[in-house]
Amino acid sequence: MKNKTSTLVKPESNVILKKRPLKKGSKGLILFLLSSILLVVYIFPFALVVLNSFKARVDIVQNPFSLPERLSLDNYIWAYQTMNFSAAFINSLIITVFSVVIIIVFSSMLAYFLVRWKWKMNHLNP
């Protein structure tokens, strides 16, 4: 298969610009490298939080980017003892249920409107 070059014409100047086709593997390589960089940028903060959750507070302040010397669940025990998880769970459940109900009601009304209303886009499918 031949690589086809596409031409672009600028309307105001009638200048024809030719795009050079990328070599077969270079587009995939660029996409892979860009995706890998974005993956590291997005996952690094979450990994740092998880790693620091197993450290003592002093170790987090002294060197937040190091691996924990020993795995400690003290932070999780302290959080469970001091936080009221049942109240937080109930609040989250209430907000989620009301949000889903509102979304379903408004989505249903919009779907009914889009199906029943006569407009140009209704006639796209034969």
C-alpha cells in the first residue's frame, strides 16, 4: 500500500500545503510515548499517596518520595478510630441516590422530547 499525502489549501492565499506521511511505525511510537508519559503523570500522585499512607508522619515530612522502610497500618487505624465512617457512608449514599434519581428523571424527559418532537434529525434513519 502506498502512503497517500493529503493537501491542504488555505482559502485566503490559495497556497497548497502538503503533509508528509508518517512512517509506518512512527505514529504508533509517538502515541505510545505520549500515552506512557500521561500515564506516569496521572498515576504518580496516587501512588505517592498510597506509599505515604504506610509511613509514619515524620518519615513523610523528611522524605515523601522514598519507599517506606517498614509497612505500618497505624495511619489507617488512627483514621478509622477518629473518623465517623458510618455517617460519611450514609451521607454519600443519600447524595448518590438523589443524584441518580434526578439524572434518570431528566434523561427520561430529554429522551421523550428527542423521540417525539418533529425536527430535521428525526429523518436521518430510513
